[in-house]
Amino acid sequence: MLTCGRMRFSASHKAWRHGFALLWLGMCGLGSLSTAANAGNPSSGFFEVLVNGVVQTGFVLLVLDDPLHPAMANQDFLALGFAKHVPPFVQEGVALVPLDGHEGMAVAIDSQHLRVSLEVTPDWYTPTRLNLNAMQAGQPLPATAGALLNYTLQASHGGDAPNALGSTQMLSWFGPAGLLQLTTALRSVNSSPAALGSSVDKKFIRLGTTFLRDDPEHLTTWSVGDAVLQAGTGVPGVRYGGITWQSNFGLNPAFSTLETPTLFDSARLPSTLEFFLNDRRVGAPVMVAPGPFEITGLPTVGVNGMVNVLIRDALNNERLIAVPYLHTASLYRQGLHGFSYTAGLLRPDLDQYATPFLASSHRWGITRLWTLDAGAAVSAHQSSAGAGATTALFGDVIGNLHLAVSHA
């Protein structure tokens, strides 16, 4: 039941307490609460609530049986959006949350104006993480079955040299399973320029056959067949036939291997972020909820510089934060790992597969300013290994140090 002097709710009353808050205050709350407040013993009731100086929607139920230990209805407390869990207790069928004794929260109660003010630190809210690059990307569409033919034609003629005709063709079949490519070449040489067609040497060459399958979720690609091993630290560039598993960051258009500036900060109120480069605003403003936030992929221009971020909260308080950056393809962003594993047969000639070999290469973004490389290759007749480091020295200057050894 509900009394005017001291408000009490049973479980059946919880559903309508907000709907009749103003009616209850008009009937008996203003009289009894003001009388109790003047007597130095504030009563329970519905209060207006402010969080960090901003008025919240609706009213909250406060129980002030003990003015030194106020409590709020658990349902109202959860509606304020706090992430920290405060164990409730039940009093006469109503779940209540104590407001006193919490680190990072200060409570002020104005019983005369029926207002409670909560000052909370940002860690009371759920962190916000945004990647401005990812916001611009869409999901890739599933592949449909099809085929594509690319070709080139060449012709040469000059002086006493024989006439030569050539062409290369790449036929691709693609579908949900992957991509199959067949690359060929045709060369025709006329040994007698004066009599076209009197002696023609024709040669058809299969340059390579390769099957590729991408894994967009993990940004990797499998390839089976003929390919050229990309030269790297400790790994020679060779033609081979075999199988390779490697990183393929290009599968995600929004993914960047480059170190982009990141803003780590927090806000006590809902805030708007604006970005400035060379005193000019770039990009669209970004809204963040109260609490800690991490914004990656800030806009950049050139190799290095400074991004200025203007943070404006709901009370129009402004502050400016400068975020330095270094943007170069020579450095992986911190925590990024690229790799390649290959096993197969060396292909010294287009029509010959010979020595078995293994190769692997890796690249790590150790910190924002340091990237490490390592690689090795081994076959029956030759082996090699190497390691290297890349770092930012000063300004736009990048330093590289690589060591490699080989044995034949």
C-alpha cells in the first residue's frame, strides 16, 4: 500500500509508479515531503535526476529512510545506462540500489526541489570503440560462377630480323569455390621476311596453372599450382609449383596495414568529435556515448603530422586534443602480423619441376615505430635465412637494417 507520509510500494505497484508520479506528488507528496524536509528528515518519493549536470528523462524513485544511506529503485538505476553492477537489495517488495559508498560517484539530494544529482566518472559507462575506416566499408558480395579471358597481342618487324608475332592469354574460371587461372603464350617467328609464311616456327607455352581460394574472415589466401615466390628478407624470388598459405589484407578494402593515429580518451557526457588537419575540418563529426572511448583510423595527410580533435560535450564544454601520427607503408601498425608459408617444387624451366623446397616469411608490427621481418628458405641444394628491422628515425626519414645468410 501507499501512504502519504512515507511512501511504500508492494510488488503490484511497481508497474504504475512512474505513470502516477506527478499525480502522487500533487495529492500528498508536496505537502508531506516539504514538511519532512523542513523537519530535517527528508522522505521517500519521485525525484528529478541529473547525471553530470544534465537532466535525465523521467523521474526516479528514491528511498530516504536513512538520509545518510539513500537508495534508488533498481529499475531506475539501470535506466541511467551505467555499466557497473551494483548489487540490489529488496525492501518491502521493491528492488533498491544503495547510492552511497561507490568509488567514482558523488550524490547530492535536494529534498526541497525533489532533485538528485549524480556526478560519476567515465568508467561507470561501457567503453566505446570505433574504427573510422571500417565505417566506410561494405560486406563483399558472394561470388557467382563465371569466366573471363584476357589476352595481349604483339608484333615486331625490323631490318633483316625475322618477323615475330606473339600473344599471351589468361583464362579464369571463378565461383564460390575460388578462382582457377590458366596462363599461356604463343610465339610465331617467320624466318624469311621476304616471303611471308615460307618458314614459320610456332611455339605454344603453358606459363602457369593456379587455383586460388580466399578467406575474407581471416584475411588469408590459399594458392595451389604455379606461382613466383615473392622475394623478401632471407627468401629468394623463385618460380615454383606448389601450395602457399599467406596473409592477404587486400581482401578487406577498409583494412590498412599502416599505422594510423588512434585517440584514447573519455567523456562524462555524450560528446561530438570533430577532426582538423592543417586547421581545416575533415570528415564528418562522430558522436560518442559517455565513458571511455577509442577512435582508430583518424584522417591523415602525408607521411607525418598532427590530427587535432575537438571534443564538445552536451553542455557545450570544449577541449582540443592533438594526436601525432606517422603514416608510411614501410611500417606495419602495432600488433599486425603478416605471413607466408610455401611448399613445392622449384621450376627452373617452364616445362620442368625439379628440387623440393620449403619457404616462410613473416612481418610483425612491434610498436608504432618498429617493424621486424624474418624469413627462410631451404631446398636440397641451397638454404637461406634473414632478419631485418624498420624504424622511423626523424621526420620523414625511415631506417632499414637487414641481414641475410645463404648456403649452397
